Amino acid sequence: MTHPDPAAHVEETAPVDSRVQAAVDRSAELADTTPDEHVAIYESVHRTLQEVLADAAGPEGTGESPGTGGEGDAER
């Protein structure tokens, strides 16, 4: 059974966080591994994507990117 390459479906429309690209690349390994190895790959990808989303949410889930000054940023 042939599995599609997940990386083949990613459109290059904007810069991609290197961690997201690494997760996509890691998921591409599924085709070359046995099903019992899939769980470790899925967990690794999931953990990486959770970290990226947590970072994007900003400090304490405020929705602000790390390093932003908050509400005053829009006035600059």
C-alpha cells in the first residue's frame, strides 16, 4: 500500500516555521517505517506542533507573539 507524501501537499505561500517543516518532514518517514513505528513518529510530530502553537499563542496564552509589546504595537 502506498501512502501519499504529506510534504507534497504543502503549498509554499508564506515562510514556514522550521519546526513545522521538520514535523512535515518527519511525517514523511511514515512511508518507510512499519506500523509499530508510526506511533513514535505521530507523537513526535504532535509534540512539535503543540510547541509551535504554544509559542504562537504568546506568553500565558495571550495570543501575542513573544517579544511583542501588546496593545501598543498596533499604534506604532
